[in-house]
Amino acid sequence: MIFMSQSGLTDPSRELQWDIWYDEHLRLMRTVPGFGSAQRFKTKSAGYSPSLAMYTLASEDVFKDPNYLSVRGMGNWAPLIDRRYYLRNLFDGLDTAPFVPADGILLVADRSEPDVTLDGMMWLRAVAIDRSTPYRGIQVVRRSDVTRWSNHERLGLYQPFSLHS
């Protein structure tokens, strides 16, 4: 299962401090039994949350684990989180989140149903938490290949910001 947490700040002047906090947060999340990979991304794509964290989860039961409950959430950053962007979704469709290398881009497409015009997308179905989109397509591409996708509407291009795996 793939867990994605999206967010953004109301005070951009605090972004560097938040990035430092988030890196430690990803490390802590990886200590929770049932959490696999953890990677964070950023985008400036219109209509998409500025920050996205993607995790591999063994199952939805991880959310009941006392270790998870002790490290989840935004901590002291909660008052600065822009609620327009704060979304959490658990997706079915892949057992393991793909790793996006430093020279890669994570393409993200939120749709009401899988879009066959987006060649190569892996379509995940929202199964728990916010279910802010019924389906999310993801694909890892090389940064040099991004121009091929520039004509597609409603597509988020996320650059890796942390490389935890």
C-alpha cells in the first residue's frame, strides 16, 4: 500500500526550518513497524500541494500502532499548515512506492477514474483516510523527459526533496 501525505505552509519564510523538521520526521516514520520507504517531494504545479511525502505501508493496521501514533502528524508545525493543501490518502494498487532518484520526477495525476491517455501511469485507488481523489496515477520519469508531459493538463510534477528509502 502507498500512503501519501500532502501539505504546504502558510508562512513561506519558515520553509527551510520546516524542511529540516520534515527530514527528521521521515526518519522517525521509517522506525514504525510496517512503514517501508519514505520520500518527500516538492512541486510548483498549479492545483497540487507544494509538498508530498510518499511511504510504503504493510497495511492500514499500521495507523493503529502506538509507535505511529507517537510520531504522526505535523507536531509544532500544525498551526502553520495551509489547510487547502493538507491531504492524506492511502492507496491500493502497488505494494511498494517507487523510488525517485535525484535526477527524476514523480508525475502525479488525480482523476475520477484511470486516464488511459496518460501512457505509463500506474493507477492507485484511494481506499482510506481523506480519499481526496478516487484515483491517483503516478510515474517516475527522468527530468530530461519532462517536456513530453508538458502538454498534459492537471498533472503534478514533483521533484525529490529527500532521498530516504
